[in-house]
Amino acid sequence: MPIKAIDTPKKAKTTVYMTEEEETLLNELFIKRLRERRKTDKSALFCEGIRLLYEREIEAAHSDKK
């Protein structure tokens, strides 16, 4: 039986500069999810944040034009 290749999305490594306050907020989110037993990592939180920001700003702008 042939082995199928697993498609994994290409990922980019990024350096993020943030204030101590923003780092504290990120840590609080991370800890909250750990307590809820929702396995996550800080990269996943950033990706989720980017998607939410995109939805709020870009998709909202498109719906305003209709």
C-alpha cells in the first residue's frame, strides 16, 4: 500500500516585538487555555488573533461597501 504524503501548511518564522503589557495579556490568554485544558501554544494564539483582526477589519470593510 503506497504511503500518502501529509500536506502541512507552510509556516513562516516571525519575530514579534511587544510591550510588557502585551506580553502579560498573551501570557494570561495562554494560562487561561491551559486551565481549560485547551492545548495551545503562543504561536496558535497569534495566528488566531491575526484571523480575528482580519475578519474585523477586512471583511467588515467589504460588507460596508455592499
